[in-house]
Amino acid sequence: MDTLNKPHARTDAYVRSGVERLIDTEEAAALLQIHPRTLQRMARRGEVRGYQLGRLWRFRASDLLEGFSAMPFKLVS
């Protein structure tokens, strides 16, 4: 059996459970097309929801997209 193409049982269960994966600052900033430090600054100010773990920030994509959709400017695709 080819183990490279088989999904991990833990990942599969994680996706089925409906729990959303946390993304790091780089991924989140790329999603919003802003600089990572801008995103961290916004999280520290409470402008976007983020989770700080020591010096690292983690975000949920759904929180970011929901928060940015309520802001007075528009995201460009």
C-alpha cells in the first residue's frame, strides 16, 4: 500500500469533526493580502480575532474573512 497517497487517520478524523484548522500569520496575511506584521498589529489591537501562543499568532480563516467583510473597505480577489 502506498503510504504517501493515503490520508492520515488523525487528519481525516480532524476534518470530519468539524473543527477548523488554525493558520499561522504568514498564511492568514496571504489570505487577506496584507503584510504579516499588519495582521499581528490588528490582532493585538483586537481588530481581528487571533490566538497568541507565546510569541506566535494563530488565526481561523473564517474569523478573518468574517471580520474583514464587516470593515469599510473591500478585499480584492
